[in-house]
Amino acid sequence: MKYVSTRGQSPALSFSEILLGGLAPDGGLYLPETYPQFNDADLTAMRGMNYRDLAFYILSRLIDDIPAIDLKAIINKTYRADVYSFTRSGQNAEDIAPVLKLENNLYLLSLSNGPTLAFKDMAMQLLGNLFEYVLAKKGETTNILGATSGDTGSAAEYAMRGKKGVRVFMLSPHKKMSRFQTAQMFSLQDDNIFNIAVKGVFDDAQDMVKAVSNDAAFKAKYKIGAVNSINWGRIVAQVVYYFKGYFAVTQNNAQKVDFAVPSGNFGNVCAGHIARMMGLPIDKLVVATNENDVLDEFFKTGVYRPRGSANTYHTSSPSMDISKASNFERFVFDLVGKDGTKVCELWASVDNGGAFDIKYLMPKLAEFGFVSGSSNHANRMQTIRETKARYGVVIDTHTADGLKVAFEYREKNTPMVVLETALPAKFEDAIMEALGQAPERPTSLYGIENLPQKFTVMNADIAAIKDFIAKNT
Ligand SMILES: *Cc1c(COP(=O)(O)O)cnc(C)c1O
């Protein structure tokens, strides 16, 4: 299995060769040359599998340069009940991604039972173990540099803590994350984790990361790596839970299922698209956005119009606050028939702050099952309240975005599975506002805000971060 770039100008590479990098040299994103196909017999074989065996069955078709026995060991080490232990009552942690039935044909797929209470753990934990393995094989090390407004940074740190050959330098806006998110990250005392609180907003932190990454000499000397949302290893890990969710709510392979996905950078729902392309009987993929509705606009009009950061809203589902959807290019590559030249042409305007219009492809769009919708703060509050009242279940703001749009597309006889992308404990203030009471927090995280914190405060200064990296490597 080789991987090609969506812009068609980079050499095809194997999985291990693309794992540690970000964009392809031509500026595109990597995708498998062809999607492996699962037929009815495959689906029948997979139906009874536990999460680990299912993950191996799927990933071994996409990763062919890690010996099967090693890949199996990496997967078994990653998807353990003790790592995904923050289950709701009645759920079995052994399921790793259990479903929660709300009512007939309406389910949540619990993807947030991992260490940082957000679905990003599902992929990041695998990435941590893959990085350690591949770096050891190559005799290399890496310094991961990233910027976070909360979820990505904590998932990356919990996945990489204590991993040999890996250091993490994570920039976050000083005093801008929730107290819980700050405590999650800053209480880590591991020697290979460096928390840097940047005096500024998230974009300042992001700009520092970009500036360092654009300095090719520094990047090479200090082996700067990334684990951002375009990393193929993250996407591939996310394909697995669509299969898990499908089998959990169906009895036979003739049944179809709809998935509703709270979306920002299009990573999560892109994995759903890939699962569908591999033969999973998905009917609709419901893309749910918040007020930052660049994706909703595209799926309704065929116009992709990224917003500048000045037109990006800070919302109560902050992990979906994006100006452009980084992984969207992967889907467009499939939409235009894997024509890299066409993708180059479309992104020539996007990369210069423009937009593109592919309305003429709207009929083709429907063939891929995508539909979309968006919500605002009032919708989220109402959905959280109604979900509590109707089902006795407290959901977080991102999941609320997903559920709100799911209701707009529900069909009577098709199970609708809403991806639960974070637990409510992570967004206490919003839950307080909606319900007048704080969400339940896992007992092991009581008082996390009172633990000693390890972090460095820094001005939004490129020289300062370079100096810090140089001193700590
Ligand atoms: C990252 C995140 C999302 C958005 O996922 P994408 O893959 O960027 O579309 C949604 N909800 C939560 C809680 C997240 O952390």
C-alpha cells in the first residue's frame, strides 16, 4: 500500500514514511492510492470482533510496512479497557467505543472515555505508540511542536508522555483555556512534556508554530515534527470506530446506518467517508458545524469559502472553531476523481485567501452521502437541556451540535449514530449555563486543578521559542 498526495506532484510513499511528517512536499495531503475493499464476508467476519481485533483487521490493510505481529502488539497496547475507563454507567470499558442508546434508532457512540475526555484520544494514543515504534526502528528522535486551544494539546501530551525518542513542546494561549483543560495539561510532570503559555491568543501561538516550521534549517536541525489534524495516522485510527458503531447497532450487513459528526477540521468525518469508501454500509454522513459553518455552506451550495481568522467566532463548542477545514482537501480529491491537477487548481485560490465554486459537482456530492447543518449557542443550550430531560443523559456542547443536526436528517428506519466527541466534564461552564448544575466528573479527576503545575510563560516571540527548544533538546 502506497500513499499519494492530493496534489499529485509528490512521490508515493509507504505508511512509515509519511507517519512522522505533515503535508506532502507539494503542499497536499496523503491518501492511500486505493481504498482497500471489505466485502460481505469481511463484514460478517468483523461483526463479532472486539475493538482490538477489528482495529487490526482494518489497519493491517492500510499499513503494510510494519510486521503484522508488531502492529498487533501496538494496537493491543493502545486499546485497553484501563485506558478508556471513563464510561457512563451501564457501559463496558472493554468495548473501548461503546454505544449509548437514547431511543429507538438513535444512539451516541462514546469516543471520549479516554484519558483527556475527548475523542482525539482514540487516534492520538495509537499515534503515540506508532511514533515510539517507528522512531526506534529508524534510530531517530522527534520534537513535536504544536499550538492548542485545549483538546488537541492535552490528547497529544497524554499520548506522548514518557515515550522514548519524543519530546512535546505545546504552546497554548496564557490564561485562555478552561481551568480544567489547563490543569489537565499543566499538571503533567513528565520530563518529555513542555507546556508553554504564550502571552496572547491562540492565533499568536499558532503563528509561532508556523514561523518555526517555515525555518527549514531550524526544523531539520531540531527534528521538528507535528501531530496536527492532517496527520494520516490520526485519520486512519478514526476509521475503526465507524465499523465498531455500525456493528453495535445493526444485526446484518444489509442494514444501513447514518452517522452525525460534530466537525471542525473535517478529520473525524473524513474517516467516516473512508470507512464508507472501504465498503461499510453507511447511508448518510451528517456534517454538523457550529457558527463556524464553512463546511455546512459547502455541502449546501458547492462553494468552499474559508474565513479569515478575523471572521472566526469563539463559541461554546470551541474545538470546532476553525477558519478552514484542513482535511477537507482529502474528500475533494475523491470528489474530483483523484485528479491532483484539479485539486491544485482549486487550492491555488484557497491558499491565497480565496474561495472555489464546484456547484457543478453537486449531483456527485450526493453519491458520497454527505449532508450538513449548523447550530448556534442557543441551539446547543436547548439540545443539552432536552437531552437531559428526555433521556436523562448529559452531553457536552460539541456532541449537542451533532445531535441537533442529526434530528434534521433522521429517517424512521435507519439507525442514526451521533459521535460523542467530548464528555461534559470538560466544559463545565457551558453545562452550568444550560442545566444550572455542574456535570459529573470522573472521581479520579477530582481536584485536578489543585495539583502542582509545570509550565513556562513566554512572550509571543519566535526567537524565544526557538531558544527554548534549543536549550531543552
Ligand atoms: C477536535 C474536536 C472536534 C472536531 O473534529 P474534527 O476532526 O476537527 O472535525 C469536535 N469535537 C471535539 C470535542 C473536538 O475536540
